Amino acid sequence: MVLKRPPEAGDILQGTLDMLVLRTLIMGPAHGHTIAQVIENMSENALEVEQGSLYPALHRLEDRGWLASEWGVSENNRKAKYYRLTPKGRKELAAATGRWRRMTRAIDLILGPETE
Amino acid sequence: MVLKRPPEAGDILQGTLDMLVLRTLIMGPAHGHTIAQVIENMSENALEVEQGSLYPALHRLEDRGWLASEWGVSENNRKAKYYRLTPKGRKELAAATGRWRRMTRAIDLILGPETE
DNA sequence: CCTCTTCCCATAGTCATTCGAGCGGTGTAT
DNA sequence: ATACACCGCTCGAATGACTATGGGAAGAGG
């Protein structure tokens, strides 16, 4: 055995996808397909959002009351589920962002200056 | 069931512990207990390294050839296993640090300026 | 019409990693 | 002797991302 997938470029850091989705929806409601594209584009294609990660994420965010959804029709005239941020979702985004900044600062303290 | 633990302060971001351990050992060999303390101190106690995370991490790093270990005696006169970075470990640290920087930059692109 | 592609949603199964809880042992100091 | 810090380790549960796979519907091209 002992086959392990080395971390690939594009892989999402575990625990950060939810925050990215919430952040994306600050600009207004969107459906899954668009959310993924926005994240990929805004990250200059450094991140890839796989469907197998995205849809479970959307569902758990909705389960937790951070998103609400509504069926509609996409720009391409297809059936699409639009998600929007709830007030709780906004609070969670702020909290998650705070956690993220504290965490990365802490890690960068250990890694040391950029120049290393 | 359905017990979910909200992310607590001190929790390690999944996937970063190995990099932190490798980075700690750049200063020279150390044993597990010390490694944990160094990470906690250097992060200004923003991070907590649990034993249940640390020892499995040390073992897998050694399995991958990134660390080598040797039994010795600690500063407190106790039996302790000293880990040191191998050349492969050094390379991996550089690679992991690069991945980390690219990833955080990408995420920060999406989160936007600090001031939000 | 039929097929192919793109768009859009969804789930099952696998895997790696972290955590909490717990075990055992040994110096040192009270 | 007993309490405590130090030091190593392991197991089960939980989490979340990935691959793989499915389906359905719109639009384009033959």
C-alpha cells in the first residue's frame, strides 16, 4: 500500500473552502458553478474547486444556517440553485476570516521572514 | 451522534503541522516534547501541539525519510528520542513552504485587503 | 432528428490528518 | 511515598477534500 497522493497544486487547504465560499457570496447570490469559477479566477487559477468538494460544502453551509438557497435559472438558461449569505453567514465569515488571519500570522512567525 | 467540534483557538490547520515540525528542526535536533514547546512559544501561544497529533506526525515524517531519530537523554535527564532533519527533509521543507506561501497568497487574493 | 458538448446538481467511497482520551515509565522534589 | 513534570506512544472518532460516477437539460452541428 502506502500510496499517498502528494499535495498537488490547486488543492484546497483543508478547512478553508467554507470561508472562500462565504466570501464569494458577499458580492451577491450565485449558484455553484459560478462560485467555483469566481474562486478560481480570483485566485488567479492557483486554486481549483472540485465539484466533489463544492457541493458537500454548500450543503453543510446551508445546514448550519450560513447560506440559504433558492432554485432559479442561470445566465445560460439552465436550472440552477442560487445561494445567498444569511446574517449568520456574514458573522461566520467574519469569524472565519479572523481565525484565518490569526492562524497564518502564527505560522508565519514560525516560518520566519519571506527571504528565507 | 452528529457531534461537531467548532474550530477552537489553538487548533492546527490541517496539513501544516508537518511543515512546522520540519521548520523547527532546522535549528538543530530536538525531541518531541521540545518541538511542541518551541512551536507553541514561537507562535506566541496561538498554536497548540497535541501529543496525539505530534507523535503520529513525527513517525510519518520519519517514514518518509524527512527525519531521522536517535535515542538520547534529555536536558532533564530523561530518555528522549531526538529527531533531526535529513537532506530530503530540508528539500521537503522548502517545497512545503513554497506551497504554503502560494496557497495563502491565493486565499488572501479572495479575502481581499486586511481592512475589510 | 440525433448526438455531442457544456452546464448544473449530487452522492458514494476513499484517504489523510487532527483531536481527545488514555496508557506506561522515570527522574525530582516535597 | 507520593506527587508532579517530563517523555513516549496508541486508538477511535470526526472532519473535509479528492476521485469517480451518475443524471438531466439546453444549445450547436450534422
